Amino acid sequence: MSWLLTRLLAGVLAMAAGGVAGYLLGRPTQSPVLSAMLGGATGVALAALLDALRGARLMAWLRGPQEQQAPRDTGFWGELGYRVERSIRQREQGLAQERLRLEQFLSAIEASPNGVLLLDAAGQIVWCNTVAADHFGLDPQRDRRQPVTNLVRAPAFVACLQQGRFDEAVSFPKPRHDGTLSVLVRPYGEGMKLVLSQDVTDRERNEAMRRDFVANVSHEIRTPLTVLAGFLETMANLPLTEAERKRVLGLMQQQTQRMQTLVSDLLTLAQLEGSPRPTVDRWVALEPLFLQIEADARALSGGRHTLQVDHPTGVQIAGAQPELMSAVMNLINNAVRYTPDGGSVELRWRLLPDGGGEILVADTGPGIAREHLPRLTERFYRVDGSRSRETGGTGLGLSIVKHVVQRHGGELDIQSEPGKGSRFRLLLPAARVRVAQTADAPAEAA
């Protein structure tokens, strides 16, 4: 109440000062009392006018944008202006902090790998992040305040919103792209909804690949097991001549070898996928590796093909010797098996201009049609399944080659045309290739 006492005291002092002045001025005219009354009224009027002017300045400041300071008057209006200005500044500071927190929150949602869509009680879009806009084919700015069911017409999604089934996620094709979305709706606030979307295309593809892989492995193993079971039953129930018995045992051995090769390739793939990449500080000499592969290839060919093998003296590859041996040997085995008698098989090394290296395996076999090339490295993919089984292939060799070269930081390039043979190139980065200064430079095998 100090401000009220101050204003009353100011009014009383103004009236007293005006009365005294009027009394002094009225004495010469023989009317001091009337002059004192008029003087007092005049003092109060002047004080009220001054107070009104101060109040008017404050009201003018309040009606404006309040960007400048409030009028710094003394007394009641000065204190009122100061307190109003402080309250406004505190409110603005609080709003700025809330706005900053909201921006940080939205930035965090924007960085989420999942789509986030906010809907109001009427099902209209309030906000969405970039991922959700891509998932649902929306424009984050243009489509605000639009009913989401007018823009996303997937029946499963519309039924979920209309029926209020928010317990489980729904899946449906992406509106404008190939793929599948998994969408989960959660209610919050007063009728508002939070829509979370996730692209499950890769997950479904991997799941399908896993199912296919299990089915292919089961099929590949079941076939020789069925053959073995049939031969065992034949040998147990039928009297066989010595020639027939030898023939059956040979076929059983062939099927057993086929299963062993399949299991070995599966274990190799599992090891490649589950182990860390080969380090770059273990160097493998390429020349002895090529010599060993050449010896195995000549034994497999049995003189039926012309083999041309380079001897890369002093060349070293940073990596794992068993993996490199497995990759190149798989390519050589395929080349020998599929190249007709009298054909040629090449194993070459070339240093690339950028310092990298190229291991080339080329043959003069029947070649491969263009439509098969992108899928050659898929597990169990065969251009001609019956022929692959006849030659002892498991359908995993090129998948192993691809994994090995990728683990060494390189890539597998395949070039082939029907009737013109095939060329398989293992391209290795410069960081994993070095050429020793002398032919007898030491090399460390993995």
C-alpha cells in the first residue's frame, strides 16, 4: 500500500502548496480564503494532470510492441511500468526457452531413423519428420492440416485409425515406392495420435533370404541322403554282383563327397561372415600361392586343358592366405569344370595404375548369359542346376569368392557372353598391395 500513501501524500502536498500560493496572492485583493481554495484546487488539478500524462505514456508503451524500455517515471506509474516490463521480459525469455526446447525435441525426432507423424483429434497432420514424409509420400509443409486418410489410402492403415486398433503394428506397401512399411499408432493427449513408421523392406528381404537359404540347404542335403539311403537299402535287400557292388559303392562315395563339400562351403561362409576383416599388417606372397593353385588346377584338369599361369614375383597381398587361396581356387575349379576339353584357362596378375591389383581368371568355356550375371554370387544360384550338380558344384563357390574379396576391401567383377568364355576379376585396393624390391623379399602367410 506504500504506493497509495505516496499518491495521497503527493495530492495533499499539491493542494497545500496551491492553497498557500493562492492565499498569498489573494491578500492584496482582500480575498485570501477564496484564493487559497482556488490555489488548492489548481494544485490538485496540476498534480492530477501530471499523473495522467505519466499514465498516458505508460499506456502508449503498452499498446506498442514493447521493444523499447518502459517509461522510467518516478512514483506509481514508474514502478508499474518497471514491473510490467519485467513480467513481459520474463515471459518472452520463457517462451524463447520453450521454443528452443521444442526445436531441440523436433531435431531429435528428425534425426530418428523411424518416421514420426503427429495427428490431431480430427486426424489431420500436425507435424511429420523427413523420414515419415518419405515413407508416406508426404510434403512436410504443404500437407499440414490435411486429413491423413486423404493422403495415405492404404486399407490396413485407414482401418487401424477408424477402428482404433492400436495394440499391434500394421504392415502395408509404401505408397510411392517399392517396399513395405510397419506402422504403429499410439494415442496421446486429448484424441491426438502418434504414428511411428519403420521401413521393413530389408528385414523382410533378409527373412525371405533366410527361409530360402534354409530350404536350399535342406534340399541340397536331402538329395544325396535320399540317394545314400536308397543304395543302402539296395545293398541290404538285393544280392549284387561284385561289379554292381563296386558301382553302388562308387556312387555312394560320390554322394558322400558332395555332402562333405557342401558342409565345408557352408562352414567357410559362416566363418567369413562371423569373423573380423583380415588385418593389413600380414602380407601374403602371391607367387607361391599361384604355384600351389596351378598344381591343383593341373591335377583337376588331367591334361584336358591349356593352363596359363603368371608367376608374380615379389608381389604381396595384405590379408588372410587361406581366404585368398579359397577364393582363387574356387574360380579356377569352376573354369576347369565348365570349360570343354581342349579349351584354355588363365590365371593372371596385373598391377593397376592406381596402385591396386587385379587377379584374373579367364576361360574359353560356354559363357554366361547377361541376365544371369547379377545373381551369380547369390547362394545356391545356378545357371544350369543339373549341370552344376554333375560337375560337383554346390552353388556356394562364387558367394565365397565375393565375401573374401569384400573382406579384403575389393570387389568382384564378372564379364561373360555366351560362346565367348568368362572373365572373373578380383580387384584389390592399393592399401593391400605391395611389390617387394627383390624377388626374395620375405612374406608372412596368415
